[in-house]
Amino acid sequence: MPTMNFALETVGDGATGHHRTRSAEFWSVEQRLGGALDKPNPLELLLGSLTGCMNVILQMVASEKGWTAVSASYQVTGELDPRGLMGNPEVPPYFQRVTLSVRLIGVPQAELEFVQREVGRRCPVHRLLEKAGIDIQESWDVA
């Protein structure tokens, strides 16, 4: 299978970034530096990338298992020490901990551990955070 390529173009204007992909556009801001309050900041977008990617992989796994009508809700928080962002070289400027709660619908209870393992193993964003050494605390359940 050939490799997949992804591209994005960003134009920055003050604390706002305008991003364009091949088929969509979106913005990121830093509200504390004057960005609009109705747009996400880059770290919120990273958390959304995590849950969005996990949801895509969940649907792939569900399809492979022949399950229909599988859905999930995700609650995620990221914790970081702002001293790293402010220039303290002794403090990492990235999330120290990500806490994730996943509630599944349409997945057999007996398959919960399999689904959690497969989604974590196959999701590129989840693996990236893991490989960066970020503590990901997860709780999964079936509604």
C-alpha cells in the first residue's frame, strides 16, 4: 500500500492562524494574546485531533468486526505547566497528562478491552502522544 501524504497551509496574523487543507479551512487562536474567543487554540485542536482520529479508527475496527451503529462520546482534557510556554527550559512546553473518557454505544461489552487496545494501537495521534512520553489516562465503558 502506498504511503499517504497530508498537507496544510497556514497564514498567521497576530494570534490567529488561518489554516487550509485540500478541502477545508479552519482557524486557531490564542485568546490570551488577543485572538477571538469563538475559535479554538492549537492545544484544543490537538485534543480534537486525538478524539477525532480515535473515532475514525473506532469506526474502522467496528466495520472490520461487522458491527453496525457504533458510536462514541469522548471527554478529554490536557494538562500542562505554562512555565514551559513562558520560556522556562526546565519545564516541558507540552501536555504532561491527557485524561480521556470514552463511552461506546453498539460495542459488545465483552469486546471493550479489544476495542480500546486496537484504537490506541492504530490511532496515529494517540501513538504520537504516547511516543512523546505524555501520560494518557483513559477510562472506557459501554453505555
